[in-house]
Amino acid sequence: MSWVAATLIAATAQTARNAAQAGLTAQIGTVGATAVRFVFGFPFAALGLLAVSAWVPLPVPGLTAMGWAALGALAQIAATAFMLVTMRERGFGVATALMKTEPVTLALIGALVLAEPLGPARLAAIGLATVGVVLASGASWGRAGWGPVATGILSGALFGLSAIGFRGALLALPEGGYVTRAITVLTITLGLQAAIMLAWLALRDRAALRAIAAQWRVSVGAGALGAFASLFWFIGFALTPAANVRTLALVEVVMAQILSGRVFRQRVGPLQLAGMALILAGVGWLLAVAA
């Protein structure tokens, strides 16, 4: 299954991109670091599209494809904003766990909007893996509060909606193989997002815009990794329902916990171990159902 390989490559590249962005946050702010993935990722996507065009004809997106791409682009920006609000209110662990409810909303939205099959076994596998993420996060829920919970779940739902928008755009293209479709939609999406973020920063946060320009060397690396990761996410979306891709991607939570224990010597409790077991069980069940 090619989508499995594409998803694992995307998750690995995204981890590297997150590490690069994390180093920028203290210097250019959270919004500025978020903008980097779009502004500096777009030129790499455009160069990739230009290279592909030398070998194969590119699909010409119609209004339907452009509409889906715009939906995905805007939903992803809004999701990032709500994610940042949740992290500010209740920290990384709670925010991450709530955002990782995305596969459930993805499966439901995909069934309603794109008429993608949603059998009980597939939904149960997605739900099992999602419960595992909540446990594996190690978050303290006693004082989470309804406000941050609501914004966190909304963030996950919007990330799910963005993936639906991207898959809708991929399916709406009139022609082309899955790689050609992926690089085409990626370039359109990053172009829209880069334009929106640059306009926002120019109007509301020029200091961050100047800081981004000053840190251009690190930003270029983060943008390249982001574009590379997004390309493989889009390849996955072109090959299988987005919920399958995002559920498989939950294995990165297990990888992060193992890395934290081995490298940073952070203790992993029984509930976190149980959560990781549920994630692996859910992902394994999903792969069996999707095979």
C-alpha cells in the first residue's frame, strides 16, 4: 500500500520541520514561526511543480478544485490559530491530545461530504487509536476547563476539514497521476496560505515580518522540510481517504514518547503505556480493514 509509505515519510519529515520551527518561535514569535511553513514552503513547491511540468502535462484546476483547495488552506490556518489558543491556555499535552481527535471528525466529515465509506470496523479502529492518544499524552485533565477543551476539539475538527478540502481538490482535478495531482494542489494551497499570512503580518505584525527576514537561513530549511512533508501528506490523501492517513500518522505519538524516554529520560507511566498500546492496536486494525 503506497499510502502507508507516503504517510510514514510525511510524519517523519513533519517531525523534523516541527523541530526547526520550534527553534524559531522564541526569535520571531508563534505566528511568525507558523507563517514560515507557508511563506518559505511555497517556493519549493513551485520549483517542484516546474520540474514535474517538464516531464508530464499538468492538470488545469477548475473552480471546483480551487474551491476545495481554498477551503483546505483557510481551515488549516484557522485550525493553527485555535491550536495556539489551546496551548496558551492549558499547555502542550492537553492541546495535542484534543487535536488528535482529528481522525474521528475526518472520518465523519469524509462520509458526509465526499461520500467515502465508513464501516463500523473502520470507525472503531479510528476511535480506538484516538482514545490511545488521549491516554498517551499524559495530560492533566482535572483543570482543563471547558473553554480550552472546546477550542482544542474545534482545532482538531478544522484540521480534519482542511484534510477533506485537500482531498476534495485532489479528486476534483481532471487528470494526472497521484504525484502530479499532489504537487499541483500543494502549490496552489501554499500559494494561497503564503499570500494570506504575508498580508496579515504586513497589516498586524510587521515586527514578526522583519524577524522572519532576519532569520531567513533557518526559515528556508523549515520551509523546505514543510513542503516535503506536505507533498507526501497530499500523496497519501490522493491514494486513500484522509482519515486513514491521519490515523496511521498517530504512530508519531508513540515515537515521540519512546524518544522522550530514551533521549530525555522522561518517565512513561502505566496510562501512557496503555495509550501507546491502544494506538498501535487501532492503527493495526485500520491497516487490516483498509488492506
